[in-house]
Amino acid sequence: MANSERCRTTVASVYRGTFLHSTTKTALQILEDALLGVNTEGKIAFVGEGYELEKLSQTFGFSPSEVIQLAQHEFFMPGMIDTHIHASQYSYAGTALDMPLLQWLNTYTFPVESRFKDLEFAKKVYTQVVKRTLRNGTTTACYFATIHTDASLLLGQIANDFGQRALVGKVCMDRNNSVKLYKETSQESQDEAYRFIKELLNRKYPLVKPVVTPRFAPSCTEALLTQLGAIAKNNNLHIQSHISENNEEVELVKDLFPGSESYTDVYHKCNLLTNKTVMAHGCHLSDKELALFRETGASLSHCPNSNISLCSGVLNVRNVLNHKVKVGLGTDVAGGYSSSVLDAVRKAIDASKVLTIQNPGHKTLSFEEVFRLATLGGSQALSLDDQTGNFEVGKDFDALRVNVAAPGGPIDLIQHEEPKILLEKFLNLGDDRNLVEVFVAGRKVVPFTEPGSE
Ligand code: GUN
Ligand code: FE
């Protein structure tokens, strides 16, 4: 091998054991006694089988004695992807779930979000949410912050410091808000969105990028939506918002945008539906609207905890998949009370089972399919599937080292179980005690190593 080639493929660590991941063809691919090499850039250099150790060690220049062997009951799976989480709402997660969406926003959400003008408060909450989600195995998060540019930049800095892959959005909203201290004018919103994007990009964080974030159509004038669509287009940026979460909101959008054919059409007209757009919820979208998602390449974030907690609706994920619309999972903290994607996995299965109870002809999502939503599906929904989502060679090594039988953990294994059963047990019963190590782009981010970060 030429020297230059060897340099490029210099391997930093090699693991041997069970690897579980999804591909576009298979919801669950099981690789037993596999070898996976991570290069010095944090990318997956090779995936092979145990018997190929000799050959791979020669090709990639590592010593077989350096190979890290997974223990019994351990496996690697891809890091989980939270496609929709409000970092700023983490302070009241687990409370305030007694109202429908629009009342909930005015009563609880906007007053709390207004506090992020205070950078000390922002630092405290944002540090906690980044640490908690990393511990829970969220290697990629798509965050809503608040309207405050400097606090939103701070969220980006904290995610970068702890090594989480993140899209960070400064929220834009220029109407229909009853909370006095949480307002911006159209001009401010647009100018600050631009400043946020420019400053975050200037910092050149390798894993943290800005996302254009109109809160949702009822909070934005058409003029602001149009401006944000243009900013996203001119800078080739990600876009996130909410759509069709509850019926009252859908009716409100009809009243506010009488010239639009549908809620989806409101965003489409403003160039906000692209293949880098993720929209949360979509519980009440028509098949015609789903077809427009498919056409534009926009995706959905399924947030079942929030949809149930705020009594918003039940998204039919099977129908979304049948329309070939990209879909991932979101916690939607604090509308969803849990910051763990594992909880989103369980609630997604429960929601699908409710649909089957209501209509026995409905094909329930399998745990393998929901595993794919939590990993590869999420990466596709965020258009980051060239970098993360599974263990394909060339992608970044974003991974969870899971010990299903972790001492002091929540799972009792009575007998030796095959990998598929281990995964099913972990998804249904596991928690952060089972996550021995968490890696993002090859860097071990859990347990924490930053001084004073414990
Ligand atoms: N729609 C607009 N803003 C929000 C929010 O903060 N949470 C949820 N769940 N839906 C929204
Ligand atoms: Fe949300």
C-alpha cells in the first residue's frame, strides 16, 4: 500500500464483537463476531469478520493485540438521533402537561423561554440538557433554542464542548404571542437569524451547525417565513419547524393563511420545504400533503410522547413510510416529558399499537423498524446520513457501547440470549446505566472527560 493511502486509513481503535445497525434494505442487520476499525479522523475505516483479523491487521497496520473485545452481553449500536428537542424547555420537562398546545405555549412555554435573555440561566439549562441527552445516548440532536441569539450561540458552544453532533436553531417568531417580554419584530427576527447563522458558521465547529427555525406558521408572518426561506436557500442551510400538530392549530393556520391550500402549502410557498427540512409532528397531514413532503424531500420528526402528553393526535407512521417520506424520532422536550430517545422508541411502538387497536388492519411498527427510525431514519430525516446513522464504512463512528447486563442496571438476564433479543430487551427496558460508553465521530463523549463536567 502506498504511504499516502496508509496515512489516510491509519486506524486509531479496533473493536471486536456484536454490532447491530440498520441499512436502507434491512431494519436490523446483525453482525456477530465482527471487527470494526475507527481511523484517526473518527471515521469507520473497515467492517469485517473476526476470522479476517490477520488480513485486516496487515492492511490497516494495527496489532491484533490492540483489538478491544466486547464483553458478554455487550453490543455496539449506532448513536441515537433526536430529530426534535427544545433545549430551552428542559428546565420544566416532566411538568405542565395539562393543556392543549396553544394554551400550553402561552401559559408555560413562552414565559420560560423569555428567561434565556439571561446568559447565566441559559448556560445552566443548556449544559444540563446536553449532558443528559449524551448520557441517554443521543449522539445527534436537532435543537430549538429561543429567540435570543447570544444564548443560542452558547448552546452551540456547549454542544461542541461536550462533543455532541447538533443542529442548533435560534427561534424566529414575529406575531401572536401574548407574553410581553418574549417578542421580536419582523426586522429583528430576520436580522438576528442572520447574525446567528453567520456567527455560528464562523466558529467552524466540526459537528455543530445552524438550522433556520421559524417557530411555526401561527407565530410567523408570511413576510418573515419568506425571508427565512430565502436565507436558507442562499446559504444551503437546514430548516426546522412544526406542522399539523393539533386540530386547533390546523384551523388557526387556515384562518391566518386563507390564500394557502393547506398547512404544508404555507411552508412550500415560502421555500421552506427542501431536502434539508425537518418538520415536527404532522399528525393531521393529508395524503396530498405527504405527497408534497415526498416531492420536496422534506422529512417528519415523529414525537409520540409529546403527541400523547398534549393530547395532540397520533401520527400514522406506517402511512408516512408508505408515502416514502423520510421520518425520524423526536423527544420534543418539554411537550414530551422524556429527554431519552429510548422513551421515544417505546412511545412510537405504543402509538402504533393504539392505531392497530382502533383498526386491526393497521400494520403495527416492529421494534426493528422503530430501531431504524431512532438511528438511520433520524440521520436521513436530518440529511446527515452521509455522516451518521449506521456503521457504513466512511461514516463517522457515532456509537453506543451497550451492556445489557450492566451491574446495577435495569435488566436481569436469566439466560444467554441472542443479539436480537438483547436489542429488544435494551430498547424496552434499558436506560443510561446500560450505556457503558458513547462515541461521537470516534471521540468518547460518555463517560465525560471535560474537567469539572461530572
Ligand atoms: N409549536 C410551536 N411551538 C411549539 C413548541 O414549543 N412545542 C411544541 N410541541 N409545539 C410547538
Ligand atoms: Fe416542538
